[in-house]
Amino acid sequence: VTLLAFRCCTRTLQLSTRLSCSAPTGEEKPRPSMLRHLTSKIKATGPITVAEYMREALTNPVTGYYVRNDMLGPDGDFITSPEISQIFGELLGVWTLSEWMAAGRPKRLQLVELGPGKGSLAGDVLRVFSQLRSVVGGASVSLHLVEVSPVLSRLQAQNLTGSRNREADGEDQLVYRRGETAAGVPVSWYRRLEDVPSGFSIFLAHEFFDALPIHTFQRTQRGWREVMVDVDPEKTERLRFVLAPSPTPASTTLVQPDERRGHVEVCAEGGVVVQQLARRIVEDGGAALIADYGHDGTKTDTFRGFKGHRLHDVLSAPGSADLTADVDFSFLRRMAGGGVACVGPVTQRTFLKNMGIDARLQVLLRSCSDASAREQLLAGYDLLTGRSQMGERFHFFGLLHRSRLAEPTRPGGLKLEGKRSAAPLPVAGFTELSFS
């Protein structure tokens, strides 16, 4: 999830500051139901992990932020790249087709998006498929959306299928909504990745991993201790951070033995998702493209909140603000294992330029005579690629089937002196391509 002002890591508070912080006095009062729920749970069982706090605040089925709100767009709390410019989604559509072609053009192509926002990215990708119908040929294309928010799933259905969709009869159905685009592409909605049917798939996860719950740990003289969320004893309507007095199951299993940082955030749930993606790619073929704020195992305290496009105290008004943490791509690489090939991370600027965003922008500008539309295209380009904007803060990371990068084997018994064996096709976006 993203902020229009681009969530730079301005929250550099050390843990000592965090442990003593509570909601500012001038803040609006938290939603009573969510705060009451959290304080009751803490009083009954003791302090909860940051991961549990995030999970409750964001996805609680009754009062969770993602369940109750339409948080996207100018009137929401953040705006994502697909809402900024159509070029972003178009280039990801080209990337999807590139990997499908590199896999030998399987007869079935499942496009799977995790956390699809308003459906803008999926819509742009499918438009590319339609424009390149001669390339797609007779392949059977289907769209599969993994979405926990009822509010957003209805918005996605409206944007992608209009009135051509219906909800499942029972809440226990794995596919809780089905529809069809105007071009006839079937669309299905799921609450969990594991419910998506097996088969060759290209997975897109744009601003998905940064919203998954994190565990946070602090190095102390007694070893690693997990940061917990507790009720402030002096003001029981407020929450505060505390350190666990002794090791927790998470602190003994999630922190690497050679870890050198003093403060660490680990997204165990993200690791599970990546393992699922890797297993599916190994078994069924395909690829996954992950785009998010992140780092390669270097950052420490990135947990922050956003509300109304502004930084928001993470413990204030739980359930009313977006909570996020930068993605640790080194952790995702480790969790993916050796069964798949990992590429990246590379900056969004590098990825989009490698994909040909400059050439695409020029094509659009030449066909656009409206001055305001041209300004909008140029502004969107700057937001997506500018070094001080999303260009350097966002990163792309890919999972590929190992055969994708394997050197082709030469047929036995043939004399091929003087002839070079064919190299694997370059991975679009992660390799600088020549368009001459």
C-alpha cells in the first residue's frame, strides 16, 4: 500500500523512544470497538505481538481497516502506481506476456494478483492482452484476485466486470465472487492464495507484502527480545510498546544467528506466501513479480502508519489508519529456497526504464494533443521514475522457474564448433534491453 507523498522512511525513532510513546493528546479518539477489543484481549492474555496488533487493526472481520474502508485514491489514505499512470500497468502486462512466451506459450494462462486494490493494474494488464491478441493467440486467459476486503472486492468487480458478476451463495465458498470482463475473460475472487486453482500462473503482488504483519525484535544485553503492544497503565485508553521480559517463540526462531542489526522486523507471513508462490512455480510453471517499498536486509525500524496521506502514530486510533513496513527482500529470497530462481531487487526506475517506459511515454505524447493530458502524462512519469519519488523507493523482485535461466543443452553427437549455443532469454525489467 502506498502514499501519494510516497512513504519515505522518515520515522527514524529508536526503540527507546518508541517504548515510551503513546498517542498524541490532540489525536482523534480511536474507534471504541477496535480499541475495546484490543484492550480486552491484552488484559485477558497479556501484551500481544506487533504482528497480532497489525493483523487485528488491518483485517479484523468486523472493525479492520481493510475490511471497512475504501482507502485508495485522493479521498483515501494512499494512492498506488496504477492509479498514477496507465503506463505502469501496461508495462507489467508486457512483462507478463514476456514470461508467458519465454515459458513456451502454455495453452492456459492464469493471471493472479494479490491485493489488487481497485483493479486498475489488472485492468491495464488485460487491456494489453486485448491489444496484443495476435500474440496471445488461442491461449485461455483467466484472472484470479486474492482479496480479503469486501469493500475493495465490490469496487474491483465494478471496475473490471461492470454488472457481469455475482457473489457466491454461501460465505464458505472458496470462490466468493465470479464475473466476466467485457472481453469475456473470466474473473474469480478468493480470500486465500491457496484457494487459487493450480496451473501455469503469472503472479503479481504490487504493494501487497508491505501490509502483512511483522514481528519486531530488539537486541538487548540479555539477547533478542520481541517488541510487544500493551495497555498504558497510566492511561488505559491508550496503547504502548514494551519489550518481552524473556524470549518468545518468534524471537528464538525468526532472528538469524548472524544478524548484526540492533532492531529487526521479520514478516513471517510474507515468508509463507513466498514459499507458496515458489512451490506453485516449481510444480506448475510460471513466475511472480513483487513490487514494493523495501530493502535488502539493511533497514531497521520501518513500521509506520498513514492516514489522509500523512504519517500517523501506529498505536493511535487502531483500525482507522493504514499500517505498513518495508519489505525485506533478503528474507523473501531466503524463504523462496533453491527451487526457484530469484531476480532483483532493482529499483522501480531501473525496472520501468528497462521495460521501455521512455519509448512508451513518447508514443502517448505524440498521440495526445490536449495540453492538460500531456502534463498529466509527464507528471505521472516523474512520480513513477523520479529519483526523489517512487523511482528509488520502490523495488521489483522476481521469482522464476529455474529452467527459465538455464543454459540450453546442446544435442549430443553434433559438431557445433564456431557456433554459440543459444543463451536464455533475458528477463524483461531486470535486464537492460536494446530496442534497436
